[in-house]
Amino acid sequence: MMLARVCRSTVSSNLVSLLKAPINSKPFIPRIQSTRLFANDGRSAFARSARRSATISEQAMAPAGETAFTIGKGVVAGGAVIGIGSLCYYGLGLSPSMGAIDYAKLWPQYVKDRIKNTYMYLGASIVSSTVAAALCLRSPTMMNLVMRQGWVAMLVTLASVWGSGILLQTIPYKEGFGAKQIAWLIHTGTVGAFLAPLYLLGGPLVLRAAWYTAGVVGGLSVVAVCAPNEKFLNMGGPLAIGLGFVFASSIGSMFLPPTTALGSGLYSISLYGGLVLFSMLLLYDTQRIIKQAETYPTYDYLARPYDPINNAISVYMDAVNIFVRILTMLANGGSKRQK
């Protein structure tokens, strides 16, 4: 007994309190509860991914900023710098290769006549469209027809322009005034009629856009003539892809207004990208006309004769698209300055 008391007295009070205190272990989680926790984690991860996908759609439909238009203006400015540089480089004869203008002295008379007739039809096409637009402006009934809104009016417009253009392309060319020339007047008159409402943006603005278009078309034509032969003829494939992309952007901008982020991007591609694209198409079509005038057979009675109208219409449509985009850019710039 004495020994037990001695041993008990030697044990410190701290040790006794430590032995009596309960041990704090980690809480036990049953298997069912852990399964529920994993399920909750899965649902939260799915909710986070759903929120992320909703954020992307919200960003696409968010209010438009100036980014798309700034990039578009930068692309046009870069294209203008390259165009002016090319004009100086090829126009001043700095290129080591000979251009089409250098071979013009060696052209036979029929090649010169073909190119001359092509550009005479080009000038006459512009005059025909201008007269048709002026007649529409003087007729309230015609203005009411060409200014109709909605899907039906848009489809009628596309069908009229494309239908008259396809009809024009299919009719073989014959000298004089015949079915080909009548179809040509119908097509250019139709295009001019649908361009008539643009005059409502203001006569001085339309005139300034016309002068800018004449400068762009003239400068690019000089570049194409002074550049080496077939310099731009290799761009046919990329230009066709770009044309489809611009056309798809134009269709998409009809569904999405330019006040949204995605709509402003599509509108910028259609406006600024279309201006650059049709400028490059003008280079391509100019050299194609020269190449076809040089190489198209003369005495092959089985083939269709050389068609200056079809070749002129290709350059004419390039010029029309350039004019519409320049006028739209000028109108947008004027409206922003008024704000």
C-alpha cells in the first residue's frame, strides 16, 4: 500500500490530465455521405461549365465596341498603303519584269480593238446605270418599289440582279445591237435602279464617293497594266474563297445587327474586307481581260467569239461594289461626326 501511494504521488498532474482528456480524431464520414459529396462536386463542375458557355453567348450578343471597326479600318489603310506603293513601284518602271504596257507596242490590231471595246462597254455600263438611277429618282412609283423592306423585297432584288446577269452571260456576243446588247442594258439598268436609293444619303456625298471610286479603279487598273503579266492571275482560288467568306458575312449581318459584338464583326468583314477583296478582284479581272484579248482564238468558228460585254461586266461589278462600300464608309463617318 505504501508503495502504491508513492508511485501515485510521483505521477505528475499534467500527465493525469493528458490521460483523462479525450482524443480529437478526424470526423468519420460514412460511405453514403462521401458519395453524395462527390455527386455535389460533379453538379457544381457542370454548373460552372454551363456558366462558361452562357458567358460565350453573352459575349457574342454583348453591345458592340470599336474593336471590329478599328481592325477593319486598319486593314483598309494597310491595303491603301500597299496599293500606293505598288502604283509607284510598277508605274515608275522599277520592276525588273516587263508589264502588259510594255508589250502593248507589239500587240496586233485585233488585240487593241478587243481591249478598246471592252472598256467602251465599261464606260457605257456606268452611264446606263446612272441614267436608270436618275429615272428612278424622278418616279415615286419606282422608288417605292426599290425601297421596299423585308425578305421578299431582298429576294426579288437578288433574283433580278443575278437573273439578268446570268441571262447576259449566256447570250453569245454579236456585233451591232442585238439580244446581247438588250440584255446588257437590262442588267445595268437593274443595278442602277437598285442603287438609286443611295442618293438619299446626299448628292455631295454620292459625288465624292464616285470620285473616290474613280481614283481607286483608275489606280488599280494602272497597277494591273504595269505589273508583270499574270502577276495577279494566280490569285483566282484565294479570291474565290474570300468572296464566299464576304458573302457569308453579308448574309450573317442581315440576321445580327451591327450593335452586337458578333454582328459588328460580320458587318466589318462585309464592309472593309469586301472593299479590299473587290479591289484585288479588279486587279485580277484587268489582267484576265488583257490575257484573254491576247490569247482568245480569232478564226475558230466553232467557239464563241470574244465577248467584250462579259469582260466589261466583271470590272463593272467590281467598281459598283467598291463604290457602295466607299459611300457607306463616308456615310458612317459623317454620322459619327454629327454625334
